[in-house]
Amino acid sequence: MRVWLAALLVTPILATSALAETIRFRSATWPPTPLQLRLAKAGDTIAEQASVPLTGELYRPAGNGPSPAIVLLHPCSGRLPAALEQADAARYTALGYAVLAVDSFGARGIADGCAGGGASVDVVMDAYGALMHLASLPSIDPDRIALIGYFYGGGMALSAVVFDGPERLFDRQFAAAVAYSPWCPDKLAVSVPTLILIGGRDEWAPARACRAMLARRTGLGASLRLVVYPEAHHAFNLPLEPRRHYGYQLEYDEAADRAAWSETAALLRQTFGR
């Protein structure tokens, strides 16, 4: 379904690979509703909610912790190819941040979610499962964990930090969020500082939807910033072969990638204080 470059193009992504280990953790689950709790007090049993066992690659920065960390959500095509993921993670670890690249599709047997197969996957709960797992590690600073998503994962990242949304259900919250090329909802207020980076020529996730969303903002919640790169297409930040995918143009744009990475790094530095 997809053709990736056998070798990375010349990009601002560091050539060195970050150190990685495969870790196992579980997705989070929605807690019982008030109605379920009332019924439980009356003698009814609360059914145990399903928690999916997941895997991910944890990339650690050099030096001793505790370090800030990134939870990384993949596109609808699934996890990035290993070499690309490693090079991408190296950008974050070079700044002193750990990266947990979550595999939401592998454990569920989804090869490609772009045609709708991943629509029912609760990636938001996967993100919070990753957050809580990272927060339990002595090498990670539990108060400095951000969420970043690419494309489909970017949309899930926005859903995860909706104001007065899922973050209220957990003891831990993300410190910031970055969404690359997401599909923007009609309205959005966020609970943490959030950055949206998108191409002006993106056919799959049109920038006009994000602009319209920003125009409807009421000022509720944390800061939400949109940056549009006028000549960039979908997947502008990953070195892929230019191609049509499900009828949409995917194309790497080095200038837009550099600019977007600068925006991402600036938000992370501001959030993490380093």
C-alpha cells in the first residue's frame, strides 16, 4: 500500500540514530461513569473495561534522567519505517528528550488504517496509557511529557488535549501538544499549549478547515497556534517519495520541515524549560 524511500533523502533530521528499546504497556481505559458507580453501590457489578496491550519504541537521550519525554502518535499508515522513525526520534533526543513511539495498530492487527480500518481504534486512550507508563519510569520527568502526532496521529493528539475532555479523567496530563497535518474539527479549545503545523497545499487535511476552526475560537482554554506553510503538501515533514496516496498528494518539503521543526523545538523548550 505504501512505498517508502529505501534510504533517507538529505534532510535536517540527524543522521545518527537514537538509542531504542521495545517496551510493553497497556492502553488507558475510560473510568466508570457516574451511573455505573451508582449502580455498583446498589449491588450491580461494573464490567471490567478492555485494555489493549501495546508495544512501542522508547528512545532515550544521552545522560542521566529524569528527562522530559514525547509521546509520538503515528499516521494512519501505521508506524514509520524503522530507519525513518529512528532518525526522526534522534531530533528529539538530541534536545535531551526521550521519545515513546506508540504502535496503536500492530497489536490490533491493522495493516493500514487510511481506508477507515483504524477509525474505531481509541488512540486517545493509547496516548494516555503511554503517558502514564512514561510517568512511572524513574528516568522520565512525569510533569514534562508532551504529545506529538503526525497526520492521523495529529488529529488524535488534538482529541487527547481537548479542553475539559479526556485529560480530566487521569491523574497525569500532557504538558503540550503538536499536531502535524491533522484534520481540524469545526471547533476546538485545548487544555494545554498546542501547535498545529500544516501545508497550504494539503489536499487530505485542508488548511482552510484549521483556519475556520481558529476563527471560531472563543478564547477558552490554553493557547492554540496554527502555522501554515503555503507551498507544502500532506506529509511535508517526512522524507517520502512524492506520490498519490488514496488520491491525495504526499510530498516532502525540506524548507517547510525545517521551519516546522523550529516551531516544534521552540514550543518544547518553552514547555520543558530546556
